[in-house]
Amino acid sequence: MKRIYFDHNATTPINNKVKRAMASICSLALNSSSLHYYGRNSRRILENARYLIKNNLGVKDTHELIFTSGCTEANNLALSNFPEIKKICSCIEHPAVINVIGEGIIPVDNNGIVNVDYIENYLAENNTKKLLISVMYANNEIGTIQPIAQIAKLAKKYDFIFHCDITQAIGRISIDLVDIDLITFSSHKFGGPIGSGALVYNKNLSLKPMIFGGGQEFRLRSGTQNITAIHGMATAFKSINEIKENFTKTKRLQKHLEQSIKTITNDVVIFGEKTHRLPNTSSISMPGVSAETQLIFFDLNGISLSAGSACSSGKIEIPRIQLSMGYSQEIANNSIRISLGPNNTIEDLNTFIDLWKKLYLQNN
């Protein structure tokens, strides 16, 4: 049986250039804290990667970058700081954000777009208080692209700390990080290795570490750096325009998928279809069939996909994203995520569409 992978928002296969780059140094002694030749060589690889990534992201000299084990750690480091100020986030943030802040209070509309007016009204009412606001660039479950430029303008106007998780946006769409104070991401969503991520932060902010030890990463993230993974992440950034161009091609596949599904039944729900989304992401609710039933059915037929975030210890969570958009519990419970990659084909999608139709007709 041919296996078809439709879960690229969970992780992408490692890019071949990245694989070769990591293989070229993985046999070296790589501890950048050592003072001898091998340590200095490690430090050179580390700082070259830091410079390349910052330059590629287009962040200003006012910002610094520290390497982490991934976006979850970076989010925790960013948001666990500033205990003296109020933190708020959108109701569709990743668990690595929402579980640190406590709850998401910024609402979204029925297209899954953050309500900017709510943010401005909140800021106007709380203008005497220092705030941190967290809104992701693109949602990992439904793919909606958020109005980050508008929120960044508000950050400049009202002087709040702005955090943005850009993990799902890198290598999928063009991004603008102007006036964002805290930027977090992982590399395995765009062909880099798992276990590598970063926090980019405004140097005017006073950050304290979560992990203590030898004082690596500007004393904000102790522990010997994973130079091999960091080098792999930097290599992925070198190819980011090519990666983005390849992901842009999935828009054609996304359109084919959604149009084909809608010919099967008018009752299907495609979340966020009327707004700007990532070109590879479709969140679809099958009438009358639970997400769990769908996942099992498709997996048994060789297709790997998910019901939402893949960072929830292998369990199907309450579909809070779809519920926050105003959909019923039943529609939300029947939603699955198809996240395409550059290597997927029309033939892959036609196989999925035929199976989707079969399962739908069996249950309706």
C-alpha cells in the first residue's frame, strides 16, 4: 500500500540539503564553549548560523537571537518572563502559548481572524498598564493568516510588548516582522531538523533564563548548543525562498481538494475558506463522521493526517479553534486537517477524495 503524507503542519521531511549539511559536520567535536581549535570551529558554525538566520528574517540590529530546542521552549522562555505585567493572547494560539498565559481572550470571527478592534479597545481601556500581547502569524490548524501588520502598528502606538509565533508561516508565505518584540519558531515545519528553534527578542527587554548552567546563549539558555541541528536550521533558511516557492505550488492542490469535496456534499464545512490562509492547509468537517473515525479510516487506507495540533501527546483534543469561530460542537468534532507538502500530487489528493466520499456515503 502506498503511504500518503498529509500532515506537514505537524512536521515536514528533512530537506536533502539540510541532511547533507548536517552529515558534513556531525562527526566533528562540536562544543562551542571549548577554547581549543574544535571549540573555536564550533563557535564559528554557531555564530554564522545566528547571523544568517537573523539576516534572512530581516530583523533589526535592535534584536538578538538565541537558539532553543524548538518553538515550545522558545514560547515558554518568552512568555514566562515579565511576571509583573498582564499577558493576553488570542483564543486560537498554540498550546505552547495559551497554556503559559492561561487563557485566550482575544476573539476571532467566523473566518478565524483575530478581532483587531477588540485589541484596540482593550488597549484603550488599559492604557495605563504595561501589557504583553501574543498573536500567531498563521494558525496551525486552520491556516488562517492573521493581521500581524495591524497589530504591530498598535504595538507602536500603545507601547505594549508584542509576541508572535511564526512557526507555520516561515517557508509558506512572505512575512514582515517589523515592530515585533518577541519572535519564536521551530525549523522542522520548513525542512529543518526537529529539536531546533529560536527566540528573537528586542534587546531593550530584560529577559531572565528558565534553564541555568554554563551561561550559553547570552546567559539566557544554558546548555551545550546542538550545533548540528542549528547548522541544519541555518541551511534550511538558506533555501527558504525555494522552499516557499515549492509550498506556494500547493495552493493549486488545496483548491482542487476543496472544490472536489464540495461536489460530494453541500453540507461540508471548510474552516476559514473565505479568508487568506496558508496555501497548504485545509480544515474540513465531514458531516456525520467524527474526527477520530476519519483518522482511523484514512490511516488504515494509507493516508496520514491529523485532527489539529500535533503537540498534544497523541490524543484528540477538544476542537477549541473551530468552536471559537462559532461552529457547533458536532461540526467542530468532525473536523480534520489536511496539510499538504511540495511532494504531494493531484493523484494523492484524488485517492483521498475518493476515500472521503466512500466514508461519507457509508455514514449518511
